[in-house]
Amino acid sequence: MTLPKPNTSTPDADAIVVGSGPNGLVAANLLADAGWSVLVLEAEPEPGGAVRSGEITVPGFVHDRFSAFYPLAFASPVIRSLGLDEFGLGWSRAPLVLAHPTPDGNTAVLSMDLDETAASIDAYAAGDGSEWRKLDQAWSRARGGITEALLSPFPPVRAALRLTRAAGPVGFAGITRIALSSAEGLTKRFSGDGGPLLLAGNLLHTDLTTRSITGGIYGWMLSSLGREHGFPVPTGGSGNFTAALVRRLEARGGRIQCNTRVTRIDVRAGRAVGVTTAEANSVRAGRAVLADVSAPSLYVALLRHERLPARTKLGMRRFRWDHATVKIDWALSGPIPWESEASRRAGTLHIGESLEALAMYGAQLKAGVIPERPFLVVGQMTTTDPSRSPPGTETAWAYTHVPQGRWDDARDTDIVVGRMEAEIEQRAPGFRDLVVGRHVLTPPGLQAVDANLVGGALNGGTARLRQQFVLRPAPGGGTARTPIKGLYLASASAHPGGGVHGACGANAVHAALRDSRA
């Protein structure tokens, strides 16, 4: 096959961004702010990647098709700096951030009111609320430094210095202990299950287990962000988040071209000079190409014709995805009839019977077995944002994890959907009677509608320590730079990983701007 030659005429843009997920759109906006001309190429008919919404069940019910709540986005320094409220982005919050009901009739709650959270934890064991307050105080002393350190380019030297100054030597030592703790280790400070359930449930948004090293910081951070910011959602649907990013980019002269699948990164003399599309069109970049695609997609597919370092090839062979996902969206004729009053006020719920059940769920996933009792993350979107469905109804969703690469649609879909709905029915009798519309996304379905969600993985690769920091996406990583000059990895496969925070795109921009000045 004869490959098309890159166009050697005037560049189509200073930078080409491949993919219009949140990282790609953040990167495009920052480059436009720096005065670069930017062209974003998106394979799907609409921009947004995993930040899209629409009426996928019944007319009038707006569903977030993938991600739904955004505490990291709200706290992210780079996204806050974009001023997206000026471009139509509004935020909504539920009366209660999070609820985790348990069979004993208690409910552990995460509230923006610290007293309410502490009281719910004390209901499990008197005195545990004060232990939660200590974790909250540790976060309050150092939250700016922690967020900056986690989201900055690696190594985050300035952020670490700021964190040390803010927390002091004793506080810094305490934060270090939390960062190096498993969730199971962190929960030993509690006598009852209330606090541990909140920490472990938030940890299980990742593919870590309650015993994973460094797992404690994930549960602590998401719990703390929830207390500080809530779990906010874009008013009217997650697609409005994407729409605000697009409007901002276009106001600065940037362009987005959808239905344009990139099939090759064009390289000349070791430097990225543009891309080739599925229509065999060459699109030339004058300064840089930023790829908001998974690391294997970039190195194995888009650069398949290039000679890459042996270390990069070995890293891709050893690359590991995070867990696969099954997501159900429901249109409901009324609110979910939870037996727990707190659950009816929460925008997000965690469904898992006990700490032991959560540990078993994690162990079965690690063993490659579909869990018998799935842990669920549940979203009540109309409770959070009344614009999502007609008055008196509810737009809701739930997801659970299943093992990566072990899914058979014909064999497994009905089993897992049945188990998920049974978990809700057990805590909200009559739930199934309210379902007027259902939409199921299995691991193959997720990948079909967003190629970056390989096998239903939501976070661009495992969050385990083996693939973090300088090991992300492979040993020698930790930076957005690739072995090809002028080519940058700007997706969740790069440091700092999954979550809608824009840091992966921002880090790629920082590297591209520095290199252009060199």
C-alpha cells in the first residue's frame, strides 16, 4: 500500500489535537490562549469523548452518557482558570453529596456540612465522627497543595514545596502516611463501619482494592473534595460542559472537525508534522500534534509505521487497562423509593453491604471473576438537577466494574444487569416498577461509542502503582513527551491519569510550549 505523503504546503494549524475529550479540549483552549492556531479532529459525530449527554431512553429524560459528576473538574486549577461560566456552564448539586445505606438501617452520608457527616459516622460507633473530623482538618490544611501536586506535571516540585509549607512538618508527615496507606489501613482508625465505608466506596471508583498500596489517598481525596465542593454536575447535562469548552475555543479562533478519524501520525526526520485521516487526507501541523487517545492507540496504531524505542514497545506490551464497566441508564416514573431517608436526598449512592462485601468484590475482580454481589455507584440526576426529567420523575444511572477482557455480551449482560437491579430493589422495594426506559452499555458497547474506552475501561489505564507517576503510561513516563519530537500524549493514559480534570491535556500543552521556545 502506498501511503500519502504529508502536505508540505502551509500548515493547516500550528497544532493539531487528535480527539475532543475534555483533555483534548482543555489542551486546545490553552494553546489558543497562547496564540497558536488550533485544529481539533474528532472521529465521532459530536465532540466530548466521555463527557456527553442526550435523550437515550425516553424523550424528556436527559442522561449523561458516560461520566456524570465532576468534583475534580470543579476543583481543577486549569479548568477553573478557563472561566467556563462565561460560556454557559452552570453547576447543580443535590441536597446531600453521597449516601451509603447499610442493612442495619443506618446510612453513612457525605455532606458539605461536616457536622452531618460526622453524626452519621457516630451512629455506627460513638467517637468515630471525631476521627473523620481529623481527616477533614488534614485536608483543609493542605488541600491546595495536594490538588496542585497531583495535577501538575511530574515531578511537582513547586507544588510539593507549597504543600510542605501549608501543612508544616508534622502535618506533612501525616499526609505522607495517608498517601502511603491502603484504604484498609486508613480505616483502622475507626471503630465502626461508617467512615470506612465512605473511604472504601470512593476508592472503588478506581480499579484499586481496599488493600492496594496508596489506595487510601484516593478514598480520602474524593471524600474530601465531596465535602468541600459537593459532587457537582453540569446543569442540563454533561454535554453542556463540552459545549462550554467548544464555545470558548471557537471564540479564540480554534476549530473542531468531527466525523474525522485519524489513522496515522505523520512523522518526518523524527518529528511529527501532521496526521493522515481515514479519507487519506493529510493535515499538516506547523508546531505540534497532541494526541488525546489512549497510549496503546497512539504507539501501536497511529505510529505503527514508525521505528520506536524498544523500551516504548515493551511498555505497551506490559500496559494494563483499568477494570471494564457496565452502565445502566434508567428513565423512572418517580424517585427511587429508598428505605433510607438520606438516600432519597443524595445525588450519588454507593451500594455495598459491608466492608467485607467490598473487599470480596475487589478480590473477585482481581481474580478475573464477575462479582456475585456487585458494588454499585448510583446517580440520581433529577434529584441533583431538576432539569434532567419531567416533574415527579427521575433520571438515574448505575455502574459497576467487571474484569477486563472477560466479557461476553450474549452470556453476561442479562446476568449482570439483573444483579445490579436486584441490589437496588433490595434497598428500594418497588424500584423495578418505576422503570419506563432502560439503556445498557456493556464493555464492548462503551468502546464502540468511544474508542478511548477500551474494553470498557474509563480511566485510560490502571491506577495501580505499577502504572503511575514515572511509570505512566510505561516506565520512563511521567511526562507528556513521546519519543517523537513535536508529539505529545494528552489523554488519561498520561500522568496524572483518569478523571475529568484536564491536567493531562494541560501538561501536554506546557511541554509543547516549552519545547517550541527551546
